[in-house]
Amino acid sequence: MEIKITKTTSPSTMPAEDKLGFGKVFTDHMFIMDYEEGKGWYDARIVPFARISLHPASTVLHYGAEIFEGLKAYRRADGGVQLFRPMENIKRMNNSAERMSLPLLNEEDALEILTTFVKLEERFVPKSFGTSLYLRPFMFGNDEALGVHAVKNATFMLIASPSGSYYKEGINPVKIMIENEDVRTVRGGTGYAKCGGNYAASTRAGERAAKKGYSQVLWLDGVERKYIEEVGAMNVMFKIDGEIVTPMLTGSILPGITRKSCIEVLKKLGYAVSERLLSVDELVNAMKTGKLEEAWGCGTAAVVSPIGALAYGDEEYQINDGKIGEVTQKLYDILTGIQWGKLPDEFNWVYKI
């Protein structure tokens, strides 16, 4: 595809890598492409990073017609740059688009957009292990009318943010509260889509948990209110009596790319992995009897996040003495080793820029 590039005349200075946070510093450019029903996608362009203008009746502002993705560009020791399973993000974005009645992207065009953009912004890919250039593709409907209908006009954009190490001071297990009031989403809803509304609806419970001293919440399903689904905005896994258990994808759970990668690594290592329904009663019983050996969240930002304690009602249960478990550590070491090019890519996951 043809991508018109207009370079900035005021290049910014890359912050010191030990000062990088997450999502606060942005690169010099952004990608934009427009869509019109009957015309398709057009005017693919990279322009200087700037604010955007929207009509006050724009669909996204009133009906939440919006989706996004998150992936990273990593700097290898040899100085090269690579992506981790980018086609999985592209395919998931199209699944989200279909659910939200937004236009689909041509997969090859989407990969070309990512690679062209990263090449242009390569100087913003930090060099320290644990750091990365976070890429945020997103799409929104922008029909200039208030009627509720399938989107006829849309915009696809890509911005990027150099980000620091998620575990600057080491991997510390977190305390999680099992949420029994709010639900994240329901089967038949938008749970498997990566759309903004899912995240906005989850923040209230997270804030309540934080006030009680917990990092996040463990979500229960929205129908029977008894099956484990996700932890915060991450997928979740447990080691119960030697078996690795993760909630099955029922339509209300985001099909995480890190989740998928964890499962493939675990199976290669010889672990028994079950994708199934896991009730809160079974989980609590495993905690009471000492059969819950490890628990962790998994997602793009943290890769894995060990859970050191779980609270349900008035009871709090410590997991693995509040320390990171052997399996959790293995997953972190293997996945980050592949992502930053320190370990061989036996799965053919890496896409070199």
C-alpha cells in the first residue's frame, strides 16, 4: 500500500531510559487512515504527532464505537528491532472490529503500516532490557450524525510511546481481591473484543480494591457469578495440585496473545494445561487445602504478574508464601528472552523489522 510520510520539522529529544514510565511520552509521528463505506480505506499517511479534530456528533463520542490494540517493539542486543507475534494483534483487532461493527483491516496492509511506522520511529526504541516501544493501534467511528447504526465512516490511527521496564525494582507478587459485585462483561457481550467500554466499566471495582489495599480485582462471570474470568485487565492462570488451569474462552474473556503464548510454552515444557471453567468455590478450596501452588496474570504490559495473595469476602489467603513461583518465573524468563532476542525463537513468533 502507499503511505505518504510527512516528517516533523521539530524532532523531540528521547528521554533518559531510566525516566521512562508508561504511555506518557510519545514519538514524533502518528499514522492516520480514513474509511468511507463504498470507498474503503484511503489516504494512508504518517504525519507529525498532534491533536486531532472531531465533529461534536462523531459516533465514537456518543456510542463508543472504538477498538484498540497493544503490542511492543523490542531492541535486540545486536541493535536490531523486532515485534512479537504482530499478526495475532492484527487478527484480534479485526475480531474486535467485527463485533463493534467497524470496518476490517487488510492484514498485510496492517503489518506494512506497523513496520513502516516502527522504521520511521526506530530511534525511540529504547535499548535497556525490559524497556520497549509500546505501539497503540486504534480505530473509531466518526459518522457526523446522532443516529444509531453501523459505522459508515471511520478512522484508523497508530501512535507509539517509549516505555520503561514494568519491573524496574524486581518482580513483586501483588495482592488481589475477588470481586463479587461488579462484573467486567457477559457472554454475548463485548468481553472478547478489545474496546474501550470494557475498560471504563472495570475501573470502579479496581478503585474499590485499591482503597482496601489490593492491586486489582479477580473477576467472576456475569451470568452465574461464580466462575473465574480475568484479573484486572489481564488473563489469569493458576497452578492447582500440579495442573495449570486458565479460564476457557467463553466469549466474555479477551483472547490474550500473552495467554496463548504462555499455554504454548507450558505445553512445550511438559506441563498439563487445562482451559476450563474454574469456580470460585474450587479456587477457595484449593487455597484452604494448600493445593493452589501459584497464580499469575499475563498480558502485554507485564508479560506475567505473580499473585501473592487472594482475598474473598473477609478472608485473605497467601499463595506460595507471597513469593513468585517456579512456573511463573520460567514463563517470564522464556517469553522476555524471546521478545528481546536473548533466547532462540523456537516458536517462530518474532517478526524482525
